[in-house]
Amino acid sequence: MAHHHDHAPRSFGRAFTIGVTLNLAFVIIEAFYGWKTGSLALLADAAHNLSDVGGLLLAWAAFGAAQLQPNMRHSYGWRKGSILASFVNAVVLLVAMGYLAWEAIDRLQMPSPVAAGTVMVVAGIGVVINSVTAWLFLAGSKGDLNIRGAFLHMAADALVSLGVVVAGAAYLWQGWSWIDPVMSLVIALVVVVGTWSLFRRSLHLLFDGVPEEIDLEKVQTELLALPGVVSVHDLHVWAMSTSDNAITAHLVMADGGVGHDQLLTLATELLHDCFEIRHTVLQLEGESYAANCPTACGC
């Protein structure tokens, strides 16, 4: 069996430190002025920011846990925690937006005046803070679902804060007291649409689904194309974390074909270079053994 390891996770410790510090300070400021001005959008944004601080801390903890070395009790380490953190972050975002929508509908029935100038200033600060924090995670958002969860949290917050600024400007311009809850509803819908993919993908990976970027049929085809391989069975690909995928497979070799070491080298290089699979476990079998392999049927 071949084991191939190549783990080089990028450190986002500094990004998490800056993000948590900035957002926690802003939550305190925003909640105070939201209470003082009576702005539902500002209070909702503060509550959402607080949930995001928790989400950042969760993602940070999962990112740190993923760096822990495997041991005899946890042979894969704690890398699965990053997938769990992504799922929890998605759920928190969806619940927060549901609560925001509920409060907005309630406020629509009884609109109330707000100190729009103060609201715009505070929310404007939020746009800057959340945009900067989102930018810190932008580089890792495409390749790591956990980092993507942190990025989406911050990007959603920037959007919510921007909506509060727009609502405040519209209130000053036309005196529309209903604009605050209506803007909250629009933002909630946009965030839910953007978060659904994170929720779906993280739930899929929690149940060891094949990662979306991996075409399992193509993996099988490429393995079958290797010299000396006559069939492939017991093929499984799953996510060990939000940035590392693993594969197990049985490769049936033709009698008198290439040597074991040569085939293992070709297979592991193929899986790494073409599919970015960094943890490879392959079992090489002769045709006579494969005929009686207990895992060959139906795989």
C-alpha cells in the first residue's frame, strides 16, 4: 500500500487575530449606538457581527486543530474539525438571517424614526472593518471551505453594513421609516442565497461525500489508463479537511506487468498532479487475488 503525504497549510493566524479584534471592538460600538438611536438594522448588524466573532473563533480553532499531529487515538488528527466549523458557520449565518428577517417583518408593522446620521456613520465604519477582514481571508476562500466560511461571514457583514448606510441615506432623503426593515429583508435574502452553497457543501463533506472538485469517474479512468492496470475497485475519495482530500483504491495488475514500485510512483504522482489528492492509499492486487477480493463486488 502506498501512503503519500504532502500537507503545507497556509497560516491565517494573523488574519484571525486582526479580524476577531476589529470585529469585537466594533460590536460594542455598534450595539451601543444601535440602542441609543433605536435602529433595528444597526442592532441586527451588531448581533450579526457578534455571531461572526464567534464564527471567526470557531474557524480559528478548527484551523489550529487541523495542524495538530495525528496520534494513536486520532490517526487522522483533527482536520475534520475544519469541515464541522464550516457547517456550523453556515448554520449560524442562516439562523441569524432568519432572525433578522423576522424582526424586520415585525418592525414593518410599526415603523419608528431613527437617528439616520449616526446610524450611517457607525455602519460606514462597519463597512470598512468588515471589508478589510474579508480581504484578509480572500486568498484562501477558494481552496479551503473553512476559510471560505470566515470570508463569507465578513463579506456578508460588509453587505449588511452597506445596506444600513443606504437605508439611513434614504431615510434622510425621503423620511421613509419603512426603509430600514425593508433593507434588512433584502440583505437577509442576499446573504441566505450566498450562504446556501457553503451549507450544502459542508454538509456533503461531513457525510464523506466526494468533494465537488473531484470527478470520481475521471479518477477511475485515469487510474485504468496506467500501464499494467487491468481494473480498479473499492475506489473512495473523501475530504479529510476543507483543504485535504484522500483516496483509497485497489488496483488490479496484469500478470507480468510493470513493477509494484513503478506503478505506485506513477499512480501517486497522477493523483497529486491531476487531482491534488495528497493522501493516497493504494492496494495492488494480482488478477488471481482480485477474483476473490471480498471488497471487489459492487465497488
